[in-house]
Amino acid sequence: MKKIYQALMLLSMLFLAGGCVHQELLLPGGITGGSSIDTTTQEESSVDVSDLNMSVQEQQAVARIPFPVSEYNLLPRSGQATVEGSIYLTAPSGQKVLGKQTRLYLNPVTSYSRQWYEQSYLGGHKMAKADPRLFNYLRFTTSDGNGHFAFYGVPAGRYYLIGVVRCGQECGYDTPQNIRIAKEISVGSNATVNVNLSKSAY
């Protein structure tokens, strides 16, 4: 009887331990750099590429236009082009402040993204949260320690290239700030586009 009890206790402990281990191993779905986002993870759903600039967060959000499904359905989903370059700010001293290990996005130009570009990036207004369907059409990558980046397998078309550089005293800030940079670019079929994503920090 004692042996049966001990065996049952051992099985119970193994079952509970197995459950704990399984729960600890549950991780958010991984996303491969340089590809489109097919599913929205918890991390990605909290990132609104419209509002990376901290200075606009306290303003009243501008309502977005309805998500134009027909426009996005016309976008090619695969390609052979490459977009590569460097991301940096030019400080008042003339120093280049590199965007090291920072996330960059390619956002296809549509009426939906153009509203963001005009209202948020150029106008400085905070936008309402993006429609989750947008993330199915974004491509992203991460720069290296020298600010170099590359996107591969990009379909031909027009895109907003978006990234952030963190800059502090070099740019005249007491505490480091995330400075957003965006540029409209054109990508041809099977082309390699070299572009520097940069602007002055003043």
C-alpha cells in the first residue's frame, strides 16, 4: 500500500512539474527580421508606427480614415528587391549619431499610410491606434551596431521607410530622446535601393 501511495505521489509530482515547465516555455511567437508580419504578437500590437515620437503623446488623437481593404488587396506580397542603407541623425555639431540596433519599417504608400505621414510625421499629431490589418503589410528589420540595415525580398512599389534614432546630449537633450525619421522611397523590381534614412537633429 505504501509503495502504491508513493508511486501515485511521484506521478502527481511529475504531472505538476511537467505543467509548470510547459507554461514557462510558452513564448510569444517569433518574427523573422526582413519579412512581413503575418501575425500580430503582443509586442507588435502595442507598437503604433505612427506615434514613435514621445512629444506627441499628450495631444488628442486624430481619427484615422477607414482601412482601405481594396488598396491593400492590390499590393504585391512577394518580390526580389533589396533596400539597404544607414540610419542616423546629424547633430548640431555635425556629428553623426547612429541608429544602433533599432527597428525599421517599410510601410506601403496608400491613402491610409499617407494620412499618417501627413498628419503624424509631418504635422506632429498623435494618431488613433492603427487598424491591426496594417501589420500584415509591414516589413521590418533591425540595424546593426553601425546603423546599417537591409530589407530583402521586397516587392516593387512605393514605401515609407521609418526608423528611430536615440539621441541625448549630442542633440541638445538633457535626457535621451527617440527621434523618428521617415522617408518615402520607390522600389523597382529586382532592384537594390541604397538609401540613408537621416535628418538633422535640430
